[in-house]
Amino acid sequence: MAIPKAELHLHIEGTLEPELAFELAERNGIELPFDSVEELRRAYSFTDLQSFLDLYYALMSVLRTEQDFADLAAAYLERAAAQGVRHAEIFFDPQAHTSRGVAIGTVVTGLARALEDAERSLGISSRLILCFLRDRPAEEAMETLESARPHLHAITGVGLDSAEIGNPPEKFREVFAAARAAGLRRVAHAGEEGPADYVRQALDVLGAERIDHGVRCLEDPELVERLRREAVPLTVCPFSNVRLRVVERLEEHPLPKLIGAGLVVTVNSDDPAYFGGYVEDNLDGVRRALDLDPETVRELARNSFRAAFLDEERRAELIAEVDAYRFPAE
Ligand code: ADE
Ligand code: ZN
């Protein structure tokens, strides 16, 4: 049995496996520009974030109906449960769907149905986090928040994703303030490809409670000290960082530096269908590549629950599960 953990950095659209993409394409009468699952998989070779995003957005064309979104989330949650995930906070990109004529209600209702089913059948608790696409205008983000208002009972927070460089957090000051006023939690991708200053802006301007990725904070020792002092969690995604060439090799990943700096580090999968593994694969990957001892891995798992938007009773329960966990070799 895999160590109990929360997954806090997971784009549901990034869990679209080639097999399901072809199945949904056929169901919806959509022609994919690939002849086979194998040919599609061969396209999963990226040079940077943008080269991945181009394929990621293109493949989403197969997602059209409420059932499509429910099937996508159900497939992820089943995989996640098998990898020890006890709680998942799931990003979705409404603008990538509404721009194709799919209503936001179709997206949220389909996802929320699968999440409720998985809570009952698999015992996984979960949350939905609506992400704004930072390479689209700020006005569009505000329209997206407005269109989400009838569905806020199913949405815990907002996030910020897509092409980072040239799209600083500052651009989204107003929409994050409006989200906060609506009672939503706030997270933001920052310091993945973009500079350490975007991490600072995410905290100061957006009121971000967690930083997604954040690995480039290491370029600014004062910022690292602040992240430590304020115990701001980082949702780090090792396989993603290698596949998108933020880091050259897993063996050179700065995870030990972040842990050594006293930060609340968590390990996550980002877009597991595209980056070669789900969250336990990432955790086991860094354990081997970076020679992490069992207690360090347990601490990463505890951090995932500390950083989650959970009620205190369930948080304590899940941390106790980690405390009791022993690896097969221990
Ligand atoms: N959207 C999906 N995955 C992403 C990532 N790693 N960075 C920014 N936007 C994303
Ligand atoms: Zn991400």
C-alpha cells in the first residue's frame, strides 16, 4: 500500500490519457490529428511550458459533455486512490472550454458529480479550484468568475495557470480580490518558468495561500526566508519540471534544497498523463533519484495534509495515518 497523501497540484485536463482521448473523440465525432494512441504518445516530448500547453489545449477539444468531464475525473480519482491519495484538490481551466462553446455549468457539474461519487465509493475527499488562464486578458478572468457564481457551492478556490513569463500576478489583482470577497481560497502558479519576483507578487498582490511550483524562489534568499517564516506551502511537481525542462534531470531537482531551507514542500503530479506518472510515481521517483530517507518522505506526505484546505479534524486523522505508515523496507 502506498503512503497516504494529498494531491494539491493536479490539472484535471492534464489527466486525459491518450486512450480516453480517442474514446471521447469517437463518442463525440471529433477527428484528432493523430492516427493512434502510440502516435499521440510519441508527441509527448516538450521543450518548454508553451510546447506542452499547445498540445494540452488542442487535446481538450474531445471534452464536450457533462459525462465527458465526469468520466475524466472518475478515471483520475480511481488512479489516485490506487496511489494512496486520500484527498485531492483539483484544478480546472474553464476558459479552455467556454472558448470552445462548452458552458461552465457543463464542466463544473460533470466534475462535481464524479468527485461526490468518489468520496462515497473510494473514500477520497476532494475540492475544485477554478484556474484563470494568465495568458488571456484580466477582463476575461473577471467574466469567468462572474459566470462561475451560480456554481460556487462546488468550488473551493481560484488559481492562476498557463504561460507564466510576461503574465505577472499583478495582472490579476482585481479578480483575486473579487474571489476573496466571494469567500474563495487562493493559490497561484509562480516561479515555475517565471522569476522569483512573481512568487512575491502572488503573495502580496493576490493573497495566495499556496504557491504552485515556486522552485525559482531559490534564486532569492530573502524570499526563501519569508516563505519559511510564513510557512507558505509549495506544491512542487518533479516529473513536470524535468519534462518541461525547468530542471535537467530528476537527480538534480532542487527538492532537497527546498526541504533543507525549512519550507513546507509537497510533491505532486501536475499533468500526469503527459509527464510520465501520477503522484506516487513522482514521490517514489524523487525518493530514489535523491536518496530521500523514509522519515523525509513521511514529512512530505504530512505536509500535503498540512497544506490542504481541510477541516482540522480530517487533517489530524490523515496526518495520523502518515505517522503510522511504514515502508516495506523499514
Ligand atoms: N497548465 C497545466 N499545467 C500547467 C503548468 N505546469 N504550468 C502552467 N500552466 C499549466
Ligand atoms: Zn500546474
